[in-house]
Amino acid sequence: MRVGIIQSNFLPWRGYFDLIRRCDLFVVHDDLQFTKGDWRNRNRVKTASGTRWISVPVHYGAVSQLIEDTAIDYSTLWPRKMLNVIRQSYQRSPHFEPYFSELTELLTEPAESISDLNVRLLRWACAHLEITTPVVMSKTLEPAGVKTDRLVEILQRVGATEYLSGPSARAYLQPARLEDVGIGLRYMRYDYGLYPQLFPPFEGAVSIIDLLFMTGTEAITHLLWTNEDVTESLRSR
């Protein structure tokens, strides 16, 4: 069974969803330290003047604060402001509706934590991308340890036989630990083609909503690679 594990992200880019779709089970790793100025509570959209950050304000009080415990700050009308930015940027896109109306409901309905909101949006995007991979939360598995040891524990608890990792994990992942417990390792290789965008030049590292607004029900076809060998095995290096 192939398993992917990534931290909870706010409306992430298409590579995040492609990894989910290539797995038999996906684990949202949200019982980890919340990192400020990161993808946990913000992402980028395309505008007429270039890419722009859209961010969810959160209550941050300590370095040890976990993603799952990071509450959203509703003292301001941030959903209205964010939706205005999205509307101004994408109202001329070919598939603005029904996505924008659905997104409005999802963003305006209060969530207990940033991770709760992120998973709500993740399930929404997966449904439109026809991704049926089961999603579980790491906190339900109660893993211990750090870095590779923690990943190994999660993988063992869900019965994984292979771990599909993002390429940036090469910096800290210890492949020998996975091999010791009989779990294979593969890395994603992001090699996507272009798709139409309203404002050139093309920028691929933006929120999944850009792809949905621009390509609609064809969005899933833009999660395909230009190379048939879509992942890279540890042993191929």
C-alpha cells in the first residue's frame, strides 16, 4: 500500500493533490509545530499585477504550538477580503462558477483550527479533481519521534509498504530507516505542462483554485506528467 504524508496546507498547488491521487492512503500531518510565514495558512493566486498572497490570520502564541491547535483569528473580516481578491482576479476565468460560490461557503463557515479549514478545502478540491484517496489525520495515529522515525511509525501503523515523498524531503529523510522495516521509498518528480492562465507569464506554483477556475472539469488532466515514469524510485539513483 502506497502512503503519502504531508503537513496541512492552505489551498495548496496541484502537486500536493497529484501526490494524494497517486497514493492508496494520504495522511495529513498536523500534529507538528506550526511554522509562521509558511504554507500552513497562506498560498498564492494569479492577479493582473503578478502573484499575490492570500492568508488566513491565526492566533500564534508559542514556538511549540501545533498546527492542529492553531486557531483562526476571526476578529477581522478576512474571508470577505480574501474572496474579493479572488473575485477580482478570476471573475473573467472560464469556470469561475460554481467554484467561487462553493469556495465562499467553505471560507465563511467558521473552523476551529487552521488545519480543520485546510482539510475542509482539501476534501472539496479532491472531489472536483475526482480524487478518491482516503484521508486520515496523523493525530489519530498518535505517532512519536521526529523526522524519519516519526514517518516510519506512521507508515507502520497504517500498514504501508511504500512511501511516496515530495522531493524536498531528501534533505532530511533517512532512506535506510525505511528499508530496515521493509517500506519502499519513491519521490515525486514534478514535471507538469502549462495550462491557460489569464495573466502571463505562466506561474505553476499557485493555489489549486487557479487550475480549477481556468480548466474546470478538465483540471484532472493537468495533474498528468509529461513523462510516463511519474515517480522516481530510491533504487533508480
